[in-house]
Amino acid sequence: DHITRHFAGYGYKTEAIDPPSAGHEVEVRDKKGKTLLKLVVKGTATGATGYALTAEQRALARRDPQGRLALVSDVGSPAAQHKLYNGADMDKAPGLAPELG
């Protein structure tokens, strides 16, 4: 919800991919329908900061210039904020479990 409201404020539309495919869950599109971003969305709440990504989700952010990890902190609170991480910066995202294997 936070991500949808954020991008709507810029005039972009978000579409949930159901079921999630190709390593992402949400696409951000412009007014003409062109895909701008492919997001893996993870949220953390106060006191619960850990999360993991699948190998497919990590690969998307590394191989696709539109792929991003969208990390929403303080989910469900009025103070919710987000930050986007591309493939090069993804491992710097706070709370991300190390890649296995």
C-alpha cells in the first residue's frame, strides 16, 4: 500500500503480479503503460528487521536494470518509509539475510 501511494503521487501506476513471476511482485508503469520498475517488496516492522530474498529475486535485481528491492520500514505505521536498492546496492540493505550458497 505504501509503495502504491508513493508512486501514484508521481502519476505512476503500480500493478501487483499475481502470482509473482520472474522474481518480482510489483511493476511500476507510466501513463502509457510502459514498465519503469520491477519491484521485490519487503517490509519490516519495529523490532522485526530480518528478511530474505530468493535466488530468483536476487538475480532479477542483478540482471535487469528495472529490477529493484523496495524495502519498506515501519510497515503499517504512519512513519512508514521506503528505499529502493538496485542489484549493485542490494546487499547493503539493512536486515537482508546473507545469500546462501
